[in-house]
Amino acid sequence: MFLYINYPSWIHPEIFPGLPILGLVRWYGLMYIFAFATAYFILKRLLKEGFFTLENRSITEDDIFSYISTGIVFLLIGARIFSTLVYDTSGLYWRKPWLIFWPFDEVSHKFTGLAGMSYHGGFIGGLIGCIFWCKKNKVPVLKFMDAMVLAIPAGYTFGRLGNFLNGELFGRITTAPWGMVFPSAQRFSISLNWVQVVLTKINMSVPEGAKLVNLPRHPSQLYEALFEGLVTFAILWTVYKTKKKRADGFITALYPICYGVFRFVIEYFREPDVDIGYRFSVQKGALTYMNTSLLNLSTGQLLCALMILFGLGLMIFSLLSSKKQTAKSTKAE
């Protein structure tokens, strides 16, 4: 009995591989469309439930569409810039910044799309976009941000499913029975002792004469889709439904805390970018494809720590602001 799973051979990054024009359509792009559509429908539901009720003006579906469209544009810009300038170690985009949004390979001129998006960059970009829209339209920023973060996790789930369908952002080597062999993962020499131990534990046979083997990895994209997406959405939606008298900005603050905690933990199962490695490590030359110490911290974990601190700070601010506003209202009466 094999104690691992092979990545489905019928899954390709392209939805219609081999076909002209249609072969350019990728699952990852389609997942983005699903993500944005999901977020939009959640905002529409909030509109119907009276979430956006204001004293000085009425909010329409056109406003909601404009709001989320602005957020999406800024999100994509932030995600792309962060991915190319922070995560790319070649320095190419610093030397040639016009390539950041160029969807063709510089050498072959083949269409590649905007391969490479950073969640944390998207978070920052989307935050700026939403604040910009709120200021422009003179609506309360924290209240409208609460609505947006209620919609984000459900849509985010599709983004991580897109990563899985692309066979990318997989996790570290594991002997867990749900470990999955991803075709593009790094291969290792069969002669290594630790490789032999892993092969024995998962009962993996190696073709005769083979010198390298592809070992099972944590399907960390699915972990993220579940916890950073669905579970986080369930937590925020429950707070929205059960805590009617809450401070504006409370849900906004809760989101980076929930996401940050889940992502920080899952990073121990997800392999960091090999060319970057760890941002902080207690071991010289620490391996990225295996978790050898909880003190080896990736870029994602450091950014998540900042997200958690940001969320805690915003939560304190929103609660104090709400308390101050309540005191003013009471005094006026």
C-alpha cells in the first residue's frame, strides 16, 4: 500500500492545453475571477442586509461595484509590485521596472501573463485602494473596510486552489499519508540516507536505474485554502452575525490577526522560496524542504507577525474610538 498521493496527471495550468488561443486560458486566472465574483456577491448581500446604511447618503449596487473594483485594481498592483521587488532575487525588476507589468517573456516573447503575485503586497495594495475610495466618496473608512474583509477570505480560497491547480507553492517533504508528489518539485539523490528512510516509511518504489526521486510534499495550498480562507471567513462571519454592537474596524482588525496566525503556522509546512530561504535562522545553511527548527522563520512568517501586530493595534484603536464616540453621544443627550 502506497502511503502518499500522486498529483493528478490530468491537471495542467492551462484549462485547454494545446489549443490555440484557448490554451492561454489558465486555471489560476479563472480562480481570480471566481474570487472577485465571490467577494462582490458577499458585498451585495451585506448591502441588502443594511450593513452600508448611512445617515447622510444611500449606498447603491453601483457604489459596491465601484468600491470592490477600486480595491481589486490596487490589490493587483500591490501584489505584483511586492512579488517582483521583494520576492524576486535576480534584481531584474529593479533594473527594468517596466517589466513588472509586462505579460510576455523578455527573451522568447511568449505570453506568460503576470506570473507571480504576493498576498502581503495585495493586502497592502487593497487596503490603500479601499481607503482611497472611502476618502474620495466621503464614507466611513473602518465601516466599509469591515465589509471588505468579510468578503476577502471566501474569495481568497479560490486563489489558493489556483496555486494547487498550477502545481506551485507546495509544502515541505512529509511522510504523512496525504503527502502529494508534485511534478515540479525538487528531486533528491536516492543514495542519501534520509531519502532512503523516507522511501521506506511511505513504501515508495523507485524505477530501476533511477538516481533521483521526487518525494511527497504537504499540499500546503489546500491547508491555506481551508484555514486562511474558509475557516477565517467562518470566524469573521460569525462575529458579524452575533456581535451586532461592535466597534467599526473590529472585523477589519480581526482579519489580519486570524490570517496572520494561520499563515504563520502553515508556513512551517510550506516550503519557502528556495532562492530566498529563511529571513531568520538559528541554523547555518538550514534546509528549506524540511522543517528542522521552529526558529527558522520565512519571509511570510515575518510579514505575518507584522500583520498580527497591525491587527492588534487597529483593534485597540477601534475599541477606544468607539468608546470615545459613545461617551460623546451620551454627553450630548
